[in-house]
Amino acid sequence: MRSQQSDLGMRYGNIRLFAGTASMDLAQEVADYLGLELCGRDVIQFTNENLFVKLHASVRGQDCYIIQTTSMPVHRNLMELLIMAQTLRLDSAGRITLVFPYMCYGRSDRKDQPRVPITAKLICEMMEVAGADRYITMDLHAGQIQGFFSIPGDVLSAYHIIKPYLAERLPELTNPVILTADLGFAKHGRRYAMGLNIPLSFIEKRRIDNHDHTEALNLIGDVKHRDVILIDDEVDTGGSICEAVETAKLNGARDVYVAFIHPVLSSNAVQRLVALPVKQFITTNTIPLSESQKAAFGDRLTVLSIGPLLGEVIKRTNQSTSVGAMFNE
């Protein structure tokens, strides 16, 4: 163990991995990939809902990584991440990297109407004030969020996990086509279509109000007598996916496969999704699914792990070697 840590340790010292309570399983996967142990810490919530963090050992001069998604409960998980970062900073950590596979408030990335906040920018500033030197995340809802940070970071894409899986399934499908649930994800959809060498279709829709209400307007492309791979970045209430599946079926689609990156699945999303005529649901563990959620989907659900990807990026970050080289970029 000590020899491997010595090999990994570079300018900022040895890797120290900390797991937030929202990402315990994922953090353990990363630790297993690196051949390391998770560092001990106490996270206590008092009766007044205030959080308290205490490290079990000093991290002075070490290269520290906090793995904590910021999904529901959003404010509990976000505050835990920020408090852990400050705890490491006050203990003189050499470098602190926040690893949040899913970023909360990602949809609040611009002023699209008068008298509204840009909360995504606030979240970025809070992370920096808490003590973060770097960040690692997965598939931000909007690329411009990277510009809200004044610190360097890596925005990874689940494309490198989902696309190979789809490629393996492709021979089983009949005239497959990629379909995106809206125009906003069409560019990403084209990447999947080009990588799989299959056609692209997309749904044009508009949002009705500030709530989670959308209206599908039109399907652009050809899905008739084809197996459809419906791609999206995150599924929250499931409204867009439900409309997209219904629209695809109305336009003559055969089997529908739904692939999405972040399983937010708020409200009654699980119930809505499992009722759809979908052959298979494919997602990742950027947000952990409960056992009851997994049971509801049954054998139609496939969860692809981002653990090895995060582990490799953390190793390369510690060694100051290229992350882009992993993807020939």
C-alpha cells in the first residue's frame, strides 16, 4: 500500500480519498481502483440539522479528494461537501479537489428572464470560498458553467462509458436511430450518432413555465420501423422522457431504449418511467439509486459505473499527466 501511494504521490503529496455520505459506494469503487483506503472522518448531523465534520488523521501537505454528489437532499449534500472542504483547508491540505459527479442547480446557468438568479455561479463561488483548488465533475447541464469557476477542473463525459455499452448492443437492434428528447441535447446526440454510425433524430419542444412542464411539438427525423435509442443528460421528473417515448411510438418506432447520465428521479419519476413501453433503461451511478428504485425497474435497468473513470482521472491529476490523452483528445 505504502509503495503504491509513493508511486502516486507527486507534487501535492499522496492521494487522500474522502467519501461524502451521498457517495459512499462510488467512493469505495474509486478507492478499490486506486488500491487505496478511504480516509476516516466523522460526519455528524445535530438535532438542529447543523453538520459537523472531524478528520481521523492529519492531511497536512496531502493531495485530497472529496467524492460527494450534490443530488437530493441537495442542501444537505452540498453543505456537507463545503464543510468537508473547509475542514481539509484548515488542516493544511496540500491541494483539495472536489469530485461531485452531479452538480446541483445546473439548470440555473443564465438570466433567461428578469429578476432571477444565476445560482450555478453562486455554487461555483461557494466551492472556491470553502477551499477547493480543483474540481472534477460529469456532464454539466450547460458547458458555460465551467466559466463560473476561477479554479481549474475536469468536466468528464459519460459518453465514454455509455457509447461502448451501446456499441455492444447495436447488433441486436433493428435499424437503430439515436433520438434526443429536445434540441438542447441534439449536439450531444450527434456525437453518439456519429460514434455509433447510426442516424440522428430529435424532438422539438418548449417549456411552458418555470415549473417542470414541457410540451412536445415535433419529431424531426425518421424513427418508423426502427429501434430507438433515446438519449438525455438527466432525468428529473421524467416528463420529457415520457413525452419523447410517446412521440417516438406515435411515429412508428419499434423498441425504445432510454439512456441517460444523471438519474435524479424526483417526485414520482420512477413510477412514470417504469410504466413506459421501454425495452431497457441505461444510466450511471453519478447519483446513487435506492434498492426500492432498482427493484421498481427490475431487469430493465442497467447502471454503468463511473468509478474506474474517476479513479483514473484522480490518478492522472495527482501525477500531473494528461486526462485528455485517455480519450485521444
